[in-house]
Amino acid sequence: MKIIRWIWRLLWKTALWFFGLSIGLVIIYRFVPVPITPLMVIRLVEQAFDPEKDLRLYKDWESIDHISKNAPQAVVAAEDQKFLEHKGFDFEAMEKAWENNKKGKRIKGASTITQQTVKNVFLWPSRSYVRKGLEAYFTVLVELLWSKERIMEVYLNVIEMGNGIYGIEAAAQTYYKKPAAKLNRSQAAMIAAVLPNPRRWTPARPTGYIRGRQSWIMRQMNNLEPVGFGI
């Protein structure tokens, strides 16, 4: 019985520490720029053990007030058109993904911008049930404690946009030699077009497929209501 009580106390204390630390971290990042993410660390380790790659971590945090309104409009059009409506989960897209996976197909778009932000800021790349459970937990927390504008701001600053390139400011400077505040619709759409696989595709050398995605995204940007974030 003593062992059972000890195990119970240990589990209880572990749970309290986990909830306290996770909620505290989400609250801190509501106001403080995210300094580094698990994915950034993983990429640096991969680079360090690859003799053909240089260590590269290019990121430059920018307030949403210093980012062109074309950037949030483009990523919403490309990645999550219900971003302003849902509470972190797009259940319709998830249902479609489930049905297509059962048929042996894959569908893009089941992961919302909130979920992608959570995966980048708090978690590690994995397809395990544990990671998915933590993703759902942090998604609920973020939607409760952050505004949609803050979610978009963090997303645009931490998302991987090329080899060693993170965030819209670094992408704008790398690919277009200009600040994120000056991105036009075409450039923002091109950056958004490569997000599904930014290490395979690049705005610097867009394939025919990526140019097609860019055109589709620009049409969606026109059809959607203005997101309202950015300058």
C-alpha cells in the first residue's frame, strides 16, 4: 500500500508541475517573443552532424504591426481559411483527412494555424499519439489564453520557411531583399506556397507546381474577407 500511495503522490506532483509549467509558458509567450523552438534546435543538430551543411539559424522577430497585411492574408488563404472562425480545430477538415486516409489517400489542410504554431513552439516533430495528445492540450490552452492576432504573430515569426530560415522577416530578407512590412501580394503568396515543404521548395527557384499554388493562393486571398492583421 505504501508503494501505491508513493506512486500516486508522484503522479499527482508530476501532473501539477506539468500543468503549472505548461500554463505558465503559454502565458509568458502571450507577451514575450519566442526565443527558439524545438524544431530550430533539431535542425541545428542535424546541420552539425552533416558535413555538407553549414550551421544556419536565420530569424528576426517582428511585431505584427511591422508585417505586411499580405502575409497573414496569404497564409490564411493557403493553410487555414477558417482561422478566424474556429477554436483551434477544423473538425470538417479533420473528418475529410480521416476519410481519405482510410482510402489510402492523403489530404492537406487538416492542421490549423493554431495547431501548427503549437507544434513549432511547444513540441517536437512526431506522429505519435502522445505528441498528438499534447498538441490538442496546448491548442486548447493557446486558443483560451492568446488572441487570434497573437497566434498569427507567433506563427509568422517561428514557422520554418527554408533551410535555416524561420519567420516571415527572415524569409522576406532572404528571398526578396526587403523587410516583411514591404511584401506585396505576389511575394507573400509565393512564400505561403512553399510552406507545406519549405526545405524541398523555395521562392528563389519556384517550380511550375509552386507557381500554380501561388496563383491559387492569390485567388483565395481575393475571395476571403480581410484578415485584418498587419500593416
